[in-house]
Amino acid sequence: KVYFKIDSELLFPLLALPDYYSYSTAVGDGSGTEYSTAYDGRVTGIRVWEYNNAYIRGIQLRYDGNWTTPVCTSYGNPLEMTLRDNESFIQVSGKYYYGYIYEIMFVTSRGRSLKVGLSYGNSFNFYPTNDGSQLRFLSGRQNGNGITSIGAHWAVY
């Protein structure tokens, strides 16, 4: 097994780092428990839960036809985006402030986007550093109430 160090406290096991891998460094205060959505296959969908038009409560990714376990909480009705054939997520942006990710937006290679949360706080903008790369997984921390930090991992699939 190859281990990839996300922060100083935890190592996530991966089969191997794919070609043209890049990491968008996590933003947010990072309190709580570590999470990773890493899974086999290509990301083909996203679900996001928010707290009363405020911070992001939970995130779930779909790999091929399989949804991962929701990160943090799946309370309420999620906003969801499913990718079309030959489409991928190529940008993740949003805002964070005082302990939580308040807004998150996923942009696809076809110019579609899903934006969830309140536009409040410090901005972040994640994208791959290598041409042809796409979102492979998200990692960060959550405290049981919401997502407190988020980083994006990119690679050619």
C-alpha cells in the first residue's frame, strides 16, 4: 500500500497516486474529524446539504454508480448534480468563515455548475494544475454539525 499524508495527524491509504496528480490545499479552520471521499472509479455526481441557507452541513460524491457515505450529515434535502457522458468536475470554489465552509460551487467541463450555501466569508478557488485532470476526491475535516475544512484532489482518469 502507498500512504498519502493529508495532514500531520492522519495517513490515508491509496492504491497508488495516479498520473498528473495535484492537490488544492485545504481551506477552513480544520476543527473536528478528518474525512476523505476517496473511492474507486470516476466521480459522476455530487450531493450537498446546507444549514438554513448558511454553512455546508454535508457532502456526498458518486463514483460511477455508487454513492459514498455522506461526509458529516445528510439531514434535510440535498442539492444534487449528476454528470453527463464525457463530463467531469474541473473546479471547486466557494467561501469559508469562522469555522465553517459557507458556500461551495462545483463547475463541470461543460460549463454547468452547482452552487450551495451562503456567499459569505473568504473566497477559495480550486482547480487542477495539469491539463485533462478532473476531481478525484475531497478531503478535510468536519465537526458533526458541518464541514470545517475542504481540499480537492485532482488527477487524469
